Amino acid sequence: MTDKWLHIVGIGEDGMDGLTPVTRAVVEAAEVIIGGDRHHQLSDNVTATRVAWPSPFDALIETLQSYKGKRVVVLATGDPLWFSVGARIGRSIDPSQIVYHPQLSAFQLTAARMGWSLADVETLTVHGRPVQQMVAFIQPDQRLIILTTGADTPAQIAKFLTERGFGQSQMTVLASMGGDKEQRFDGTAADWSHEVPAFNTLAVHCIAAPDAALLPRVPGLDDSLFQSDGTMTKQEVRAATVAKLMPMRGALLWDIGTGSGSVAIEWMRAARYARALGIEPRADRRAMAAENALALGAPKLELIDGEVPAALHGLDAPDAIFIGGGLSHETFAIAWDNLRPLGRLVANAVTLESETILIDLHKKHGGDLVKISVQRAKPVGRLTGWRPSMTVTQWSLVKR
């Protein structure tokens, strides 16, 4: 068995006293201890070479490798494998060389303070990440526990809640949990005015007003929620499109001809950590897509300026591809070659020329070819009649 030279230790506000005897012995025997200022203060009675988090943080792995052969301890807050540094290290260093020593996480401590079952709570982090990504989780009666970025984060989230009709949501900020200086701040989103410590955890019970925006994570958001110049995949067709794309955790989508970004945004909202590249040659549409992504909780949408098929070269291999614009035999060929095994491809057409391409591709490659027709009740003078939208031809298939 490979020698385990690296110990990643979760530590809480109670410092060394909160560690198990075995873990405490590991820290006390360390030759090198790596962590933030707070971690070093919590273990300041241990004699060892002290190393601060490297800057940039990506240099951490190289720093750790330079100490291989010594007894190395990395100190992290709480559970080092729950939105923490342990997972990052484990992706780059063979886990057989690592011993993890978990501590109670901020999620567990917050749930205990609130009396909430963790099984019924969404656990999120916006620490060092765009705060807007929590927007996708704002739903009636949803309970959230959020690792924050700093003292300003609760006020930012209160603003998001209020703007979407969730101003009466109950918010609790907890700081220094498990220590002698533990603090708690309670309030509602609409009236939030507390000044809180920089290191804090936020609990939110989402309470919706009658006019609150409903933003489910299943595809099919109302068209009015998106900025658009009119060339957008509409609600019912978008729902069918994203369903065929099958969003999955961490999967990557190419949204070719992204326009307002509606398909890419719904894809990212539908599965945790789903990613999307939106390829769009028009700057005004990329700007709209970026604003839509921020407003709807998909701030990590990556927008690419380029014409297809040339813009497709050199991109990360996708798990799914949507062709909403720029359809051609060449675009399909490059996209299909890059699509990963079991990847899903969906192409929509509204013109006769594009439909002809889809019919030809269906003959050569199989898959499902369907027509989607939507009609909406609209005023006809003093009466009401059905007004059809443009019929969409949709082709979809799985790469096997």
C-alpha cells in the first residue's frame, strides 16, 4: 500500500479541543501545517513549519508535492470533503496517499441550530463563486443553507429574494459556530440590515408572496422571464428540447446559436453543476444571454463569439449538443464527431431549408424526428381564438 503522507484535517471553532484523540495526535506530530490564518490560530499551540494558502490557490498542489516525504497536515474548516479543499486535492493527488479527518460541517451545525433535517434542505456554497447561482434554488417553502463569501453576501441574497417576491423569507446568519463567540442574526429578506462577521453561514426559509416569480428547476420557464429579440426557443418547445438533452450532474452542453441563452440556462438550472458553452456570433444576443444567465441563476454560462462550424474547433467535448442556429451538414458532422459516447444531440428547425437538412440527417443516422405545434388562445375582436406559433421540426438522437 502507498504510504499516506498527507493528512487533511477538518477543524472547528473549538480548535484542537474539538479533535478526536487520534486526529489531534496527527496534527501535533506534523512537520508542516498548511492552512489559512484562521486555521493556524486555531492550532497555534502546535510546533510545525507553518505555510499559508498559496496565491494563486491553484498552486496548492505544487506546494503540497514539494513537501512529500514529510508529515504534512492541511487544515480545513469542518468537513474537508464537503465544498472544501479536500475534494480539490483528491482530484490531483492519489487518494491512497491521503487520510481525511472530517469534523462537523457548517451545514450540520446550522441544521442543528435551526432544527432542520439536512435531508430536506438544499446545501449550497457561494464561497468564492458567483452569488447569483443560488437564484436557481429560490422556490416556495424551500429551505437553504448557504456557505457565504463574506459579510456582504447575506444582503445580496436578501436582495435577490425580495426582487423575486420572496421578501418575507426568514433569514438567519450564524457565525463562529461551536466556539465561545458564536453569534446569530435573524430577520426577513425585505428588512435585512444586519452587519455580520465576514465568516458566516446563512440559513434561508423561502416564503413566497402571492405574486412571487415561480422558477422551477424543471425546464419550461415562462418566456417573459428572458430578455429576447424574438428569436428564442419558446417555452413549450424549450421544455421538450431540454428534456431530450437530458441534463445530468456536471455535464457539458454546446448550445449552438444560443441567442438569448434560454436553452443553455434551463439546462444549467436543471442539474447540479451542469455547464454550458453558448456559441453566438452576435454581440447583442450574447449580452442578452449574459444578463439572462445572471438573473436566472446560471452565472457560469460561458459565451463564445464565433460562427459555426469554425467556432466548434478546440472546445471541450460535450455531453449534449443543441443546434438552434447555424444548422448545416458540416456543423452536424463536427458536432457529432466531438460528442461524447452516450451524448445527446437535438436540432430544431422552423424553415423549410433547415427542415430538409434534418430529414436528410434522420435518414442517414436515425433518431427521432417530430413536429411540435403550439397554439395559444388569443383575442379575436371581442372573442377568443387559437393563434398558432411557427411549427418546429425537432430531430434528436443518442450517440451509441
